[in-house]
Amino acid sequence: MLTFPREEYLARIAKTKERMQKEGIDCLLISQQANMNYLTGYDGWSFYVHQCVIVSLQQEQPIWIGRSMDANGARILSFLDDENIYEYPDYLVQNPVEHPMHHVAKIIQEKGWDKQTFGVEMDQFYFTHRAYLELEAKLPNAKFVDANALVNWVRVIKSPREIEFMKIAGQVAENVMQAAVDSINVGVRECDAAAEIARAQYRGTAEHSGDYPAIVPLMMAGEKTKTPHLTWTETKFKADEAVLLELSGVYRHYHSPIARTIFLGQNPPPIMTETAEIVTEGLAAALDSIKPGVVAEDVEARWREAIAHSSIVKESRLGYSIGINYPPDWGEHTISLRPGDKTVIQPGMALHLIPGIWYDNVGFEIDASIVVTETGYEHLFDFPLDLVLK
Amino acid sequence: MLTFPREEYLARIAKTKERMQKEGIDCLLISQQANMNYLTGYDGWSFYVHQCVIVSLQQEQPIWIGRSMDANGARILSFLDDENIYEYPDYLVQNPVEHPMHHVAKIIQEKGWDKQTFGVEMDQFYFTHRAYLELEAKLPNAKFVDANALVNWVRVIKSPREIEFMKIAGQVAENVMQAAVDSINVGVRECDAAAEIARAQYRGTAEHSGDYPAIVPLMMAGEKTKTPHLTWTETKFKADEAVLLELSGVYRHYHSPIARTIFLGQNPPPIMTETAEIVTEGLAAALDSIKPGVVAEDVEARWREAIAHSSIVKESRLGYSIGINYPPDWGEHTISLRPGDKTVIQPGMALHLIPGIWYDNVGFEIDASIVVTETGYEHLFDFPLDLVLK
């Protein structure tokens, strides 16, 4: 049931170990689910309890440590040999006194790794402050260093098979946005449109299963267009209002985000058509600059230059790296297209450019999800770059 | 646009402050999204960046601190006055050097709270180890104590309006499980059934919007019935295999989880019918014991006594408290029905009893979501407590 060939997992682990060696890390303790999946293939919705994968320089395969009831999931879905799958007993779950990390520390001691240097994900959700404190208390001879986005940075260059997955996600994204455009109409309840969107996300395509997105459908109508990140209610869509949509197609946790704006009428206010025009022009300019060798912050600078003639100012970043992910975020937490990010763009990187505008008097979203090629870039989906009038 | 009357938020805050005073906490810093919503009404999918609500004993309303683009969401959806909504600039998002908690610390200093005792959620996801370290470094005169489930324990007794919401979620749950039973058939792709389930979750009922569940539909077929927490693929359902379903109806983030098992055939193996019978009998015995005054661990003991005549042993807890929640978990992280939990059951509590069995040779799930009344309990939904044969 492996999603990728065993060799691909081993290659990812080898790259991870190279980074570990460079940073003087003997053991890397990973709790971020996308990283756990990336390194082992494990794919369960068990990240609401403590669990981890530990990569040790001393052995080829990582070890998986999780709640006992989830161990069979790791046996079925990961490439790991059974001897590398460890369980902690259920009474440790949400136990105010004893902690799952006590069990993790015990396994580390048994493996003889307790005097080594550990890299941990200090600013990733799913590794709590208490998890750190308990590990530190139980492993007094270990040294802990921050390895926050170490695996995320290994993930930043996608393999040919990963790119294939992202293109499938792109096909799903087309179906998803089409479902949104088809279902959003004056008088329709927001929740009923959201239902059609989710249905398209999960169905996928005729050949491939869709998957759950790391962020649920975001849908802002009327007054709510002055902010992103809201969801639906039983409110009905009204004539002559805008609807901002931030969605995604997903295949095996690989994301192709897609954002568009619908105006429910044939006569959008001038401020909306002007904003749409300027933003789309700026997006095109930024895209135009993307090829191997360009620096991340320069892509954003091209956007800013292109819209400098207008009154639009966007304080937030223009985009970020995408790939495999789980809730709560499809962003990779590596590259950000903004001033100061000096990452050199390389083939195999994948980016989501989303110049969202959430002003008090107008909101507008449009985007591009792309993968960098040897000479430029390719779009992950094909959907008109326009304000949609209905 | 308030979900609850302003007075209800103020009552929740008053109860929170009582607990804070008892524990010697001046300021409570909350990053768990369900707690943020519970105390203020704020409801956005922005919990993938750092944000918090701070309850101070010195002022009536909490303050909300979040990413600048999300502040309008807080203005629209929370009951807070605008002066209590603070924004941090976008460049702090996923910035490896500067941290959003630096901005939070600055606001705390401006408020004059920087020499006080802070309660923080040390073992809740969304408050990372680094968030703690940065706060501690920037507020050297503050004292930090663990207030991990303080608000969760305020949430444990539901108000009449919350119970009304949970009953609406129960109606959604009936629709959701019916969609699953209707769509799961031999030859159907798992993803197509998951799509119908999600559609029912988001639609809700004719009167009320559904909402996204804190856990996506869990669906284990064939070999996968030996573990929980897995999701769907493009695999088609086969004749004479079991499908475990762990779903939920949701209304405004209030959950009514629902789990059932479908067998795709008219002749399930004896081990499956026997397991179903014993588990259902044990669940009935546990339910029968629920009324105000009973102790949480005794409910679980009743289950164990009732199935003692069989070979079934369930190591994991029998159930837990439910209510408002967000991904990654609909469990409240308060009451666990297991040995050692001495919580006295009271009217207004809501529990999910889920005696799931995930053996190598048989998997079975069935459940009850209930709310405790003055004299006993009420089911949140009405769905036959049987193995479903199709």
C-alpha cells in the first residue's frame, strides 16, 4: 500500500540525514504530520495525540512512536519494518499527570540514544511546550536544538512523482472551482455551495481520489470580503455581492490551491473591476519572472513594481511554497515571496502566488499554483484568470 | 453576527476568571481555537498562524491578538469592542528570526501586565515550545504557570443554548450517517462515498448550516478495520467486507460524533456478529449508568463488567467529553471515561461513548453521543444501534 516506492522514502531520509550531520544533530524528532508522512508513508488522522518519527544517524530506517491503536495504521501504510514501530499505552492520552513523551524517552534510552543531540520542531504545531519539557526532564543527558523546518526544507524540491501528484491535484482543483462557480447563485445558502465544493474535493477525478485539504473551503461573501479565512453559514448569497473563494485540489495530501472571486451580477462596481485588473496584471508580472536562479524576494518585487501605478498596497506576502500537507495549513513554511527571502528558485519547487486584497471597501482573490521547470514554470491547473461574473 | 448573546460570552469569561483567581493567575493566554471562539465568538481558519486571546482580571473583555489580515474577522465575528482587537504585522508570519510572540509581549508591556502571573496552555496544540520561549525571553518579570485545560473545564457544562446547538448537530449526524449508508456499496470508490458524507456534513439540515468537523470522515474497509483514524482512497468497496465509519454532525463547531459499522453482505462472519452483540450490550450497560452524581470511571467500569463474560478487552478509554471544537480533535480534553477519572457527572455535560474494537481479525465501531439531564441522559441523535447489513 506504499504511496511512493521504498527507494523514494530512503532518498528523502538520506537527504534529511545530510542536513542533520551539517547541523550536528544525531537524532531528529518529528511530530509534524506532513513530515512524518514524507519520511515514512504513515498517513492517519492521529495527529491530535502526541506521536513522532525519530530519524537516527545510527540506523537506516526511522522509528515511529504513536498511540497503540494507531500502530496498525503505521504497519499498513508506512514502509517501516515492524520492529521500527513502537506503541505507547492508551492511558497516556490526555493524561494530566503522565505524558506520552515519558514513553518516548524510555524508548530513546533503550536505543542508547539518550546522550545524543536531538533536533526537535520547536515552532511546528503538534509539538507542544509540555512535550519539550517532559522530554528534557526524562533525558537529562541529551542536548536539544531547534530543527524546526529541517524536513520542510528537504521537501522544498519535489521529485518527478511528487510533481505528477501535484498535477493530479491541479486537475482536482479545476473540478473544485467549477463546482463552486456552478453552485454559487443568488438565493443559494452558503453551506449548500460549500457542500458541493467539499464533494468535488473528496471525489477528485474519474481516475484519482481527491483528498481532504489542509484548509477547508474558505468563502467570504458581502461584508466578509474584507477579511480572509472565514467559512460558511446558512446565509443566502445576495445579488450584486462578491464572493471570495480560497479552495484547493488535493491528491494524497499534495495540494494545488485555487482562489477566485465571483461577482453575483453583471455590473460589478468600478472599484472591483479596477482592483481585479491591477491585481491580475501584477500576478502576471510576478509569474513572468519565475525561472531557476531568480530569488524569492525578487518575484515579489516584480509584483510590487507592476502595481506601483495604482493605489493598491499589499502588506502581506505574495505567496509561499506548497506540496504535501495536513491541517491546519497547506503552506510548507519554507519559502515566502516577500522582502528578505533570499531563497534561489530551483526546478522542482512549487509555489502558490495569491495576491489577496481584503480592504474595507473591496475584497478580491485570484491565484496561481505553479511548479518550477528547468526553464521557467508550469501551471498546475488551467482556470481563467478573471473575475467571474454570474 | 454573534453566535451567542453577549451575556453568554460574559458569563463564560466570569467563570474563567473565577478559576484564574483560584489558581493565582492574573492573565490567561489562550491559543486553542475552540477556547478563543468560546470566550469571544471569533471563528476563522487562522489557527495555522500564531494568535491568542488574553483574559485579564483587570478588564471585563479579553483582548484578541492576531495576524493583521485576520483582524477584520475578529471585528465582524467576536463580541469584543474594537479597542480590544490588536494586530501584528504580516512579516512576522513564519519568520525564522522575529516571532509573533514578540508583538504579543509588546502589547502585554503596554497594558502594564508584564510583571503578572500568566497562565498558558502548555500542552494544547497551537501553542508551540518556541512561542513559550519567546514570551519568556521578552517578559523577564512575568511568571508563567500551566493553565492547560482551564477553559476546557469551563466548557464542560453546556448552557441550554449550547445543548440546542448540539441537538442540531445530532440532526446533522443522522443525515451524515444516512448518506454514508446510502452511498457505500460494492464497487463504489471510497472517495465517492466520502464525498457524499462531506456533502451531508456541510449542508446540515433544511434549517441549519452544517459545519466542518474537527476530524474528517474516518473510513476503514477490509484490512484497514484493524485500526482507526484512516481515510479514503480510490479503492472500491468489496463484497463481504466490513467498513468502519467514524463521522460527526456539526453545527457552529458543536459536534455530535456518530460511528457505525457496515457489512457489505448478508452473511457477516460469526466473529463480527458476536463482537457487535457484545459491544452493543456493553455500550447499553454503560449508558444505563449515566445520570448526575455518577463518577466517570464508574461508567467505564459498567461497560467492562457487562462484557466480562466475553473475550473482548478494550485497553483504550470508552469515551470522552464533547462540545465545541476545531481540527485536529473534537474531544474536549477534559473527562475521559476510564479508570482513574473521578469527575462527577453533572447535568449539561455531553459525552461521546465509542467502544471501538480494532483487532487483527475483526474491527467494529458503534457509539452514542449524549447530553446529561437532571435525571439521566438524552441521545443527541436517533440512529439504530446495530451492525448495518447491506
